[in-house]
Amino acid sequence: MSFNGDLYPTAGASAVMTTSGDMVKYQSGARTRLGIGSANQLLQVKSSLPSWETVDLADTVLTTAGDVLIENSTPELARLAKGNLNDVLTMGSALPAWTAPSSGGEWTSLINEYDNTASNTFDTGYVDMGGYRVLRLFWTAYVSSGTGALGMRFYDADENLQTGAVQGTSGYFNSNTLNANGNQTSMDLTFGNAIASGRGIVFGMEIQCSDSGLNGAHTAGTYYMTQRASYDTTYCHGTFITVNGATSTDLNFCNGFQEQSGNTYTDGILTVLGSGDNTS
């Protein structure tokens, strides 16, 4: 004898199912057809009965390389499209989102000169930097001729070179003797001490903006300079301050640099970075 798989020979499965892939379910006191589902559907219980349902899986939600899978407010799986270059994933009011990084969390390149007029004369001209809380300057060059003391003036927010006697420096040069100079028309960075010719020079400076109320109206910071002297190094560290003589109310008075020694430099590399928004 043979068996065709129909457990219900009277009004059996063959009388209920019509399509390949169908199943039999029990509903309302009788056997009934559960039609075949669609591709990738799963058999679930819904409203107390089995049902084929579409379930969102990662490969059905995500469409592009770099997409991120999240749970949305429905709630259900959802696609967060990839962000732009350097974006960071941050939490919004309810859901994560890609956003551009805040300027307060990174350094922005403001000046980047390599072996050209600006880097070899250490004269940048006016560059709008007044909106930054902090500036960092890095300069290296070769002293081709001259031994004049290193000096500095800033371009102010009015786009003028600051020449008023409102600048001062203090610090040390190759000794433990404190030098302090005030009411200068330019910042004497080496306190009148000559620098070496025929040597490289490395200089760095950090500049901080005034307080938000412009109380005392000053921009100040620290700096260093070093050169090779035989197998020793020149030691020069100091602090500086410059008082605002501009009509602009920018909190940072430094908008460019001009070195004052009159020495000749070559092979210069000059970089200035800015960070932080001091406008709000």
C-alpha cells in the first residue's frame, strides 16, 4: 500500500492547499490554507495565528557601504546613512546623527607656508584670525645673515601693524636672570640678545584671546626659541602681552605676524593653527 502524506483523507490537506509551499493551519474550527510567504519572510504568530511576516534584517535595511543600523522611534530597525568625511557620531534629541566636528574640538590650519616669501621673511601680512580663542605658531628657518635680536609685531584686527608702545615681554635667555621689558613698540623676544647666523632657528608661540568683557583688553601668551650652538642649544623662553589699540572689538588681537630683526632667513616653514570660537 502507499501513503501520499495526507493525514486527512476526507476534506484533507489537498482540499485546502492550492500552491506549492502552502501550509495548513487551524482557524475558526477548521483546517485552512496558510499561503506561501514571500522571499525572506519569517513565520511568526500574529493576532494569535501563524503568519508570514517581513522582518527587517541588516541586509534588507542597509543599502550603502558605511551605513549604520539603528533603532528608530517606531520602534524598528532603520538605516542611518553614512556621514561625510571627518563627521562624528553624536546623540541628537532622540536619535544619533552624523555631524561636523565642532571647531572647539580640533585645530584649524590658518597659515601654512613652505620656503616662500611669507615663511622666509616671517611676515604673513594681515590674516583674519580674531575669532579664535587660541592660536599656535610654529616657525623654523635658516639664518642666512644677520644676528639681530628676534622681535615681533602683530597685525591687529584693523589690519594694521601694531606699533604702539603697548607691548611687553618677560623671560629668560641662556641664564636664570629674569628679563622684563614693557611699553615696547615691538615685542623683544630675545631681550636684546643676538641670535646666531649660519644656524637654524626654531620658534614657537601660543596666543590666547582676551576675556569676553575685554577687561584690560589684552592678548597674551608664551613663546620659545632655540638654536644650535656647537653641541649646545640656545635657551629662550618667555611670555608676552599686547594691549588692543584697534577699534575692532575682536577678543583676539593677533591677525598676522611680522618679525623685526632685519636678519635674512631661508628655507622657512611657517604654520599657524587656531582653535575655539571666541565669538559666542
